[in-house]
Amino acid sequence: MQNINLGFLDYAILAIYVAFVIGIGFALTRYMKSSSDFLTSGRSIPTWVTGLAFISANLGALELVGMAASGAKYGIATAHFYWVGAIPAMIFLAVFMMPFYYGSKARSVPEYLNMRFNPWVRGLNSIAFAVMTVFASGISMNALAKLLNQLLGWNYHAALWICSAVVLVYVLKGGLTSAIYTEVLQFFMIVLGFAPVVYLGLRDVGGWHTMTDKLHMVAQDPMALHLNTKSFAADAWTSAWKPLLGGPSANPMGVDIFAMVFGLGFVLSFGYWCTNFLVVQRAMAAKNMTAARNTPLVAAVPKMLFPALVIVPGMIAVALMASPDKNYRIPPPPLPHEAYVNAETAVKNANPADPAAVVKAVSDALGKKVDAGKITSLVAANAANKLSDQQIETGIYNSIAEYDYDGVILSLVKKYCPTGLLGLALTALLASFMSGMAGNVTAFNTVWTYDIYQAFFVPNKPDSHYFWMAKFITVVGILLSIACAYFASMYNNAMDVIQLVFGFVNAPLFATFLLGMFWKRTTSIGAFLGLFGGIGTSAVFHALTTTQSNVAMGHAINGMKGGYIKVLSEFPSEMAQNFWLASFAFGSCLILTLVISLATQRTKSDEELKGLVYSLTPKIKDTEQHFLQRPAVLGVILLICCVILNVIFW
């Protein structure tokens, strides 16, 4: 992707935004007088703010870059991450789980586990969660640094460190409150920045129906665009459910109904939305129980509609590729300039009579697969009329038969945004990535300070000591996130990475919560060993499985993508591998916890478990609220809307 130059107006919009979020941090500094103020906002924030922050905390690389990438890679089936993998779990959190979290007065999810079980369960979850948050934060910042590098030509390393420093400043000054209020600002920036891109893209491709017609043709011959190695039914990119009915081989995502409904819709979604402190923290910062329960419901409304903003761009990108007159392609993986120079030399020295040799020479020079037909045509054109170096490089660029799907949204921004609108869209991207990093860092510093440092290492110190530690560990969290960003750069789809991380941590944790909250017989030792076994199952499963594209001669090509011990099973895609990994992790944790709990003695009485276990806790009565304002009723209405969307895009 060729670099673009920002105009003065673009830089002005970007600078104003950065100055504004830093200003929020400085403005809130005077209110940060204790560790509670810094880490939990003192439970003082209204519903509409926590609701928008709840969804904005999830609007990092996972949403904008990852979902657009998956929209191109898998089509409308990516919407399952919303209509199956988010909305039901958010409603369940609001109706059933927030009363336990908020009512127990726990400052974090691990602290609730300490109340329900014991410090060992708390410690295990805290460590696993801390690892997950820095990885998720790193994924956001890797995507941001790639954006600035590919779109503007900024140095990747400098962009990563400078943007991380901006996040550090406003989080260090204003704590969780600063993160929450900037997340609300970021929500509106993201909507305003990306709605024009979707509108202009749809108009350019000819509207919704023209786009779906193009995708029907692509689905039947994706090999022509190097999107897949086999053909599918015409609706593979445009139907959410029908391709899944034919099994893993009938859809580009490579998953079946069970993996989608159980792996994503139950294990991963409930594990993320109901136990991930990153999002639960926003609801726990609400001013009262009603506000806390309504927080996920407020967030569910825009969440339900977000596929139009983040998935449709990926589908537009594929439709544009299927239209030769649009002169567009999904960007190839970033390559050093030397690789293009070597490939240009191969083209210039090529013998047109031996096309196979030049195709191999160019492919070897780039280290990537290339379209043989395009390379042959480029050689012929150069032989007939000497092309400039720039023309040859462009031809080579367009011939690369591999894609960096994370570059989809960046390339569309470049294609459709003029000066001013470009600055707005770029600022929206910047907001989303900084939101992802800030959200994870504020969750990380809370868990470290309260659930690891205070609980296990330095208890009974004055609050001022923990306030100091919270600020110190915020700096450490930023540095660890930067290290994880370099790790994430080895993957070409941020969505695949984040689902893998969630599978390791959230899937087994949800089994622990499910039994702990709804079965009073669950014991502390059963919960600890079950959770440990579930995380271990994730590691073993990943070590013994990989994707079909990552296997050569029976061995994994890239151990980071699994199969680094032995390849016992191959999945059609990384997404399918992640869904099954989560299912196995959840199942093993559930069974281990169940069996061990039955074989061991309870250590807490019914009285001690009041407010922590569903059957022992007085039920909240919503009689003071209007019928339509009760969480259970609102939840049913939202579920009906979600079902309607699934039917429309069946």
C-alpha cells in the first residue's frame, strides 16, 4: 500500500484529538486522591457513560481491524461475533451476573472469586487475566503501529512507542475515570469517522445488491482472487447461517454449527462478556445496582448494529477486488523494499520464453506466492516496451497472491477519504486502538494492585502505598503491551490472535463461574484444579493442532500457530481451531471442577455464600421500575431484535 500525505486539516484534527484526551487526564488528576479513585472510579459514573464505555472498551483492534479483516476473509458470517457471540451473553450478564459482582462489593472479578472460593483461585485467575490483558493491549497497539506505517509511512517502532506514551499519560493522570470518559469520546469518533467510509464504499461498488451479486461470483470461484483454495455455494460470503449447515467444508470460515453455537455462542462469548474484567469493570464503576445492570443493555443496542460499520467494509473490499475497473486489491503482507528490488531485477532479467522460471524467481525474491498470469503478463509488457521501475514495482505489488487482511480498513480509508475526512477517519482508528490499550491497561493495573500485589505480597499497607503501586504498574503494563505488540505482528489477522488468547483464559474461567455461581456444592479445590486443568487443556490442544495452511510434510510451519509438539489434527482455519480449543478448555474445566467438587468437602457454609451463589441470594425485585425498564424485559426485547437480524441474514 503506497503511503499518503496528510493535509494540514488532517493533522489538525489528529492533534486536537490527542490534546483533548490528554487534557481529560490532566483535568481529572485533582479527583485522584486514593487507589479506589484511580482504579475503580469510586463507583460514581452514570449509566449512559458506563454503557458507551462498556462497548468502547471492546472497540480496539478486535472491532475495527479484526472484524473488517474477517469480513473480507469470511463474509457476513463474521456477524455471529455480535448476534451469537455478544448480545445473548451481555443480556445474561445484566440480568443474572451483575447482581453478584456489584452486590458483593468486589473491586474486581478475581476478588469475587476470592469471596466465592479462596485466594488460590483468585491468584490463578489474576495471573491468567493479567497475561491476557497485556496481549490484547499489544494487539491493539500493533494494529495502530501498522496503520501508521502502511498508511502514512511512519516508522513502525516510533509509532508504537509514541502512541503508547500518549495512552500512558492520560491513564496515569486520570486512572479508570479518564479511560472511561475518553472511551465515550472515542465511541462517537469511531462512528463519525467510519460511517462515511461505509457509505462511500457501498456507493462506489454499486449498492448493497450489486455488492452481494459480486460476492456470489467470488464465492463460486474464490481461487481467481486467491481468497481460498476451493469453491463454495454462491451465498458463502452473504449468508450467515446457510453455509454453516453444510459443515466446515461449505464455508470460508471452516466451522460447523456446533463450533459456532457452542464454541463461539456459548463458551467464548459468555466467557468474554461475563467474566472478562476489562468490560465488567465498566459496569462495576456505575453509581448504583440499577445503573450497573443496565450498562450491558445500553451497550447491546449499538453493539447489535456495529456489523454495518465494521464487517461490511471487508465485504466491500472483496467486491471491489472482483471489479477490475475499480483498480483495488486487499494489501499484500508488508515487505521490505529490498524484496521488491530483487523481484524487479528478476523481472528485468527474465526470459519471456520461460515463464515458469521467472514466476519462481519473483516468488523466491518476495518470499510470497504470486499470480503466475500477472507475472507472465508483466514480463511480456516489459519485453515489448521497457517499463519504469515504478511500473514494474506496481505490477509486482498487484501480483502477490497473499493478503494482509488487517490492511483492509486502512486501504479503504486511503481510497475514499479526502483531506479532512481522512483526518477524521484516521483519528477514529487512532481512538479505537488507544481505547483498546487504555481499557486493558486499566484492568491490568487494578488486578495487579488489588488481586496480586495487595493480596499475596504486600498486604495491610496504607492506601497511599497502593495508589503509588497502581501508577507504577500502569507504566509496567504499557511496556509489557509493547512487547506483546511485537509478538502480534507475526499474525496477519488480529481477530485470530485475540480469539486464541480468549480461548486460553476466558473459556475455562467461564466454566468455573458457571458452577461457582449456580451450584453451591462447588468447592474451592475443585475450582482451582478445574481452572488450572482447563488452561492446561488449552495449551495442550494448541500444541497438538494447527491449520491446514500451516502444515508441510506433516509438521507445523509456524509453531506460534499451533502444532509445535506434534500435528494430530488440522483445521480449515485459525478461527475453527480457536472455537474448538475453547470448547475443549471449557469442557475439561467443567468436568474436572464437577468431579473434584463431588470428591472434596465444602469449606464455606450457606451463610458465607449468600450474595455469591444464585440459589442462596435474595432475588432482586424490579417492582419500582416501569415494566419496560426492567432488565429482564429489556433483555427479552433485545433478544427478539437479535433473532430478527439473524433471520434477515439467514
